Amino acid sequence: MSGPHPAPVALSIAGSDSSGGAGIQADLRAFAALGVHGATVLTAVTAQNAAGVRAIHVVPAEIVAAQLEAVFDGLAVRAVKLGMLAEAAIVDVVADGLGRQRPAFVVLDPVMLATSGARLLTDDGIAALRSRLLPLVDCLTPNLAEAAMLLGTTLASDEAAMAAQGRALLALGPRAVLIKGGHAPLPEATDLLVTHEGVQRFASPWVASRDLRGTGCRLSAAVAAAVAQGASLADAVARAKAYLTAAIGGAGAQPGR
């Protein structure tokens, strides 16, 4: 039975980053910053730092399934964030678990490559993600490389191409796509929220930083946290982008719309 908790509960299903820069550690920081209780389902243990990923140990799929069931049996989960899933067997047990539990909101950060270039999801895992998870997702949050990998196409280089790829991803099953333009040669850091109703633009000034690892993790986790607190998806994206801009650039950074 799911029990009460003094703060709204958000669940991260993701891998661990030993240096704390990304993965579940980054998700928990985002949850805490936005005032929600963070629960976790660990999918992989990585040995990594800012220089790269040195080793990966994938958690057995049956242990992932057991963690997921334990969390839902013990807590009233309001939102789920999905990150590194590593392989098809884990994608399958997560899809099975979410299909049974039917959480109110699921955001998927389709983690396939580390910032350093290390592979974090196998080819059959990508295929399973497309076929099994995307139809269960309320918001998909790919960066430009992840969007191109999911669609089997080239990277978008402007907002029109980003919107077109967002619509193509929407056709694969998610109810919304937040396509992130952080790697595009644009005047501002621009993300597009693509839904069946249209496209909303979220832009903020570029912020210089020496280490941008984990930004995708934190953004999607912040969206989940805001939705867990009752925000609409568009408001959650605005809050998440404000949080991330401040986290990268310091408290003085003020994001735009």
C-alpha cells in the first residue's frame, strides 16, 4: 500500500554517477532543490568523473523490478523521471512496472551517450525504448544528439529543424517532447516543448561553465519535481529551466522565456 509522505514524492529510475555530477545523484539534488522527496531505483553503477566513464556495472533486471515495486508499494509517487536504463532487459522491466503502476506523470531523459562519449544504452535497449517506453511517457526530453539517434537522422541546427524533429518524436508515442537546443548554434539556449497543440519556446541566456555534465538529468528531474507539486507541464518546464540556469550560472542568472 502506498503511504503518505510530508512532501510530494518523485521517483528517479537511473544510474549512479560516482562523482555526483549526473545520474541519480543529480536527480536527487534537483528534487531537493524543488522541495520534493526523492525515491530511487538504481539501474547501473558507473565509475566516472569529469574526464569520462571508466567502468559500468549494470544492475540485474530482477533487482531493478524489485526496487520499483518496493517504492510504489511504500510511497505515493506523483511523478517518475527515467534516465540511464543501460540495456533492453531493464527497459522491459521498467515498462512492465510502469504499465502496472500507472503513475500520473512520467518524464524520460533518453540517456544513450555520456558527455564523454561513453555508450550508456545498447542498440537493443534503444529499440526497446522506442517500442515499449515511449508510449508510456508524458514528456520526452532529448538533446539534439539523442533526438537524432532516436529518429535515425542528422542533428537539428536551427529551431525549425528542432520543431520538426520534436513532431517526428511525438509521432512515436510520447504525449509531449521537450527538445533541448543546448548544443545548437543559436543566439540563446533554446528548448522547444512540442505537443499536439503546438510548440512553446523556452529561451535563456547562454551561461559559461567548465562542466555541463548532468544538465539533462537535472532538467528532466526538475520537470518531474514541479509536476509532482501540481504544476502544469508548461509551468514545470519554465520552473525547471529557471532552476537549471541558476544552477549553472549562480543565483544571479535570470532566465528568459
